[in-house]
Amino acid sequence: MKKGAKILALAVTPLGWLLLASAVGTAPVNDALISGDTLPATLSEFRLLIGKQGMKANQRVMPYSLNTPLFSDYAEKWRYLYLPKGTQLTWKGEGLPDFPVGAVLVKSFGFPADIRRPDDNIRMIETRLLLHRKSGWVALPYVWRADGSDADLKRAGMRTDVTWTHSDGKPRTVNYAVPNSNQCKGCHDVSGAIIPIGPKARNLAGNPFGLMPTVARVPVWNDPKSGSLDARAHAYLDANCGHCHNPQGPASNSGLNLNWDEKSPVAKGLGKRPVAAGRASGGFDFDIAAGHPDQSIMIYRMESLDPGISMPELGRNSVHDEGVALLKQWIKQLPDMVPHKEGAS
């Protein structure tokens, strides 16, 4: 850390701690740019993140982490919330955040050279912003330059090959996709409007924003000590699938609702026939065939990399081996059943 810098916070990443600091004398976040109607060409113009690869947060930019995050091709993520001075975060319903105009959600994606040492030799790929303007939420993807000096707006998205050493000591490569602006809406769409989908109170780790509603927290998907197998499987499905597969989401016409609040076993996929899957069904009859993960359409699609079959449709170009293993374990222990008697649709 540079002499004269001050520590703002310690942020928990999925694999460790990240020290956040801000240099004394740094100009404050550019509120006028956030609330205006322009689309800045570079990330640095907002002054949300500072330093090489944006590894330091400016003042009032608060780090947070999630118990069960969305899988994104094994990328590490750094999440922040910015609130303008004089505003605060409020909550509605069962722990849904209500962000003031001028708020910004920041999420950076990067890969360490060795996933077993997540804080070393990081290659930052992109930083996504969700700006809350009077007209609504605006999604902007910024791609980091090779030298880490700044990130450039790429509304059309892009692809880049990323290689790292995986937890088994073997190299892995993925053709990582930075989404275009329309694809951002594909995930952040509720009833036709862009909204944040990640920082619900139930999925926040700890108490990063001060006053929060008292709600039951979802478990950490890969930590058996944090919750039952059933709860961890549903937390994983909520984070990775529920933003589309919910009654107001873009996949509502499928009748498959994987959001945390869904109570109906059939709506969650147990013994449910797909409305329309075609070859994406893999020749199987049910979204989830209790007791039979290898006969479940859900598992078939999660293990596929075929663009016409794979689920989720966006945000991954590799199979999340550990996540699929969790769901297979969960489905296998479900009481064997004859699904069509459960009320297939």
C-alpha cells in the first residue's frame, strides 16, 4: 500500500479477503456523471474505482459479498455499492433493496493465474455498472485494458480467452464473454424493466450496509455447515436460474420457477414436463426426475455447452462442475417418484 493511503474496508471474496484502500486526496465519485444522461467512454470518469485494474474503491464505495453468487466461468468477483451523500438504502417486502436515484452497483470480474491463490497475479477482465438514474437503471459493461490503466465501454460486448490453473492443478481455458447491453437486460429483466438481482437481504454475507431487515439468510451453496442439502441446492438455483425462472422473469412462460420464494414442488421442476424444449430436453420427460439426476432435463442442460441446449443461456461458456455435482446429489436423494402422477404440465 502506498504511503499516505487509508484503509476503507476489508471485503470478503468467495476465496479470501481483499484489502480495499483509497489514496488520500482522490477526487470524490462523479455524482453528476452518474445521474446524467451520457455514457462515459471510460470507467475512470466515474471515479468509483481507483488504482491499477480498479483494485481500490473510492470513498463511499462499499464492498459487499453474497452467500451464494452466480457462477460466471470461475471468475472471481468484486462487488461494491455506491450511495450518494445524503441518501440511504431502504428495504421493502421481504428484504428487497430500494436504491435511491444516484446509486451504483459495481461488479468487477477477474481471474487469478492460479485459482488456489485467488489474491495473486489477477487479470481483471471487466467491470459492470448498474446506474440508477431518474429514467431507471442503465447497464454499462467496461473492459479493462491489458495494462490495467483503465476500462473502456464495450456496449457491443466482446470475447477473450482466459487461462488459469484450476483447483486440481491442471490448466483450464475459457472463451470468456463480456455481455452486450441487451444481454445485460436479459438477466436483469423483471416485467420488462432492468432491475438489480443480486443484493437481496437474504443473500448478503454479514451486514455490509448497516441497518438491514431481519430475514432468514440463504446458505452458502458449497458449505454443508451453512445449511441442509435441500436449502443449498435451492440457494444455488435461486442465484443461477431464479432471475429468469420466476413468475415475472423472461422465462416465466416455461412454468419453471426456481426463485427462492417458490413453494410448489411442481413449479420448481419436480415431475414437471417442459412446456417446449425440443432437442434441449435430451429425450428426457421431466425437468427434475426425483431420484434420477441423469434423467433430469435440468442436469442435461447444465452439463451442455451447446448454445441451443445449455442453461443458463448467458454468462457461462464452461460447466460448473461443483454446482452440477451439488444438484445431482440433491436430486439423487429425493424420494423416487412417478413424476407424471405429480401433475405434469
